[in-house]
Amino acid sequence: MKHGQPSIRRRLHGIMFKLPMMISCREFEDFIVDYLDGELPSSQMRIFNLHLKVCRECRDYLKSYVAARDLAKRALDEDAAQSLVDVPDDLVSAILDARGEGSPS
Amino acid sequence: MLDQQTISVDLLSDEDALDLLRHGDRSQMARFVRHHGVWMLAVSSRILGKRDVAEDAVQNAFVNIFKNFESFKGDSLLKTWMHRIQINEALMLLRKHKRLKEEPIDDLLPEFDTGDCRVADEWTVSPSPESVLQVVQFRETVSGMIDQLPENYRVVLLLRDIEELSTAEVSQMLEISETNVKVRLHRARAALKKLLEPLMGEQTL
């Protein structure tokens, strides 16, 4: 993807993200997993939330990131529920034979 | 003890299920295998893809369960313990068949400009999973997208986000550091987001 010259707003962001207590979007990435797991220490949580407040791109990104994660979970759960099939008889027999005991029903 | 001839397997307490594993006859064991085998096949199929290999993993898991149930300490539900065994057996076959290759994922990761500011993806529509999931085909497509992820990332995503294991458990199962689990998980989610974007945008139009 070609990005051309950064806009004034992006250049201002670039300057702002270098201020104390601020992180860049690239650094923001490293916090996301711990943030969603509720494992960010409070000091890092403040920094994360501050970036989130001033950066629309990262707000949108995080929203889509969470939506994609949740969608994957729901899709695979529903997919599994729809495609549930009985365990084939030969597999049941093989498992029971492997157990090596019990009498035929 | 409950009458195991008549009660449904899913209503058995863990204590009664263990008793069944100890003393159950072939018919009772068959009901136990049929009941748990359904979800174990689903877990195994998600990890392994191929149905025949998934069945092998289920058989291996049951053999493991029959052999080791006396060491189940009751510090989790029996089903949780069986779930971990099933995942481990599936991973063993995955290593054997696909060898969990280290593959790059760089093309699907987020992009930043020279000032480390995020370059937003073109897609900005807020997805609506409710409406999207009404489309049956879409579910299959999501599975297909997950399958497109490089193996070493796909497995971490499956174990953390779908099977809902902790970072520590995944780290132990895959024999990689917890930091590495988190890095792979983040990259896999970011890549999946990028893969799903055009689909979600299209579905919500």
C-alpha cells in the first residue's frame, strides 16, 4: 500500500505521541493482548487509555480487532454446533476395543 | 451411586463418571464414548482439519483417558481435564502431519507510517456479527479464513480464542514462552481482522 506524504493531522500525531506518557500507534499494538485479558498494570493502563482517547485510528482498529475476534469465536462455535455428528460406530468399537475390557452389549 | 443404565451420561456427576470408567460394562462405556466423542471430534477437527486424522486423535485421547483417569485429581471438571487431553493429542498429530512450520504472517499485519502512526485500513464499517452470522455460508467462510493463517499462528488463535485456554496453558502445550504466545496471538488476531474486513464490510452494506 502506498501512503504518500503524511497529512498535517498525522504529523501532529507523530509529534504528540513523542510527549511524556504518550506512545505511538506501533507501541500501542504491544499492549492490546494484555489490555483485553485485563492484565495491564495500572500505570500502563493509563498510557494505553490516553492513546486511545486521542487516536481515532487506534480506536477504530481496536473495535474491529475485538469484533473479528468475537466473530471468529461465534462462527466456529456455531459451525461446530451445526456440524455435530454422531461418533461413527467403527470409531466407538475401536475405542472400546482399545480399552481392552468389558463385554459386548 | 446413580443407576448408570438409565441416566443420561451428561447428567452424571464427575464422581459417577469416574465410577463408570472404573467399572462400566461395554454398553455403558459406549454411551460415555458416544456422548463425549461428539464434542471431542469437534475440537479435534478444528485443530486438525482432516476428519480421519481427527478421529485418530479422538481415539488416542480416549486411550489416554482410560489409562490415566485415576490420576485425575478433581481440581477441575472432568470434562475440562478431558478437553486438555484431547487438545494435546490433536497437537501431537498436528506436529506429526504438518510439523507446525514457522511461517511468516507479515503481509497481514497492521501498517504504520514513518512516524509510527497507524495507517487505517480502507474498511471502516462496524461489523454486526448478529446480521453477519445469519448467513450460513459466512460461518464456513470464517473457518476458511482462519485456515488461511500460517499454522504457527492459527493454532495459538484456536487454543486461546476458540478453546479458551490461558496463555500459560498454551505456552506449556506448545512449548513456547508466554511472551511468544501473546505475540503470536496478537498477530493472528490482527491478520484475521484484515482477512475478515472485506467480508464484513460486504455483509453489512
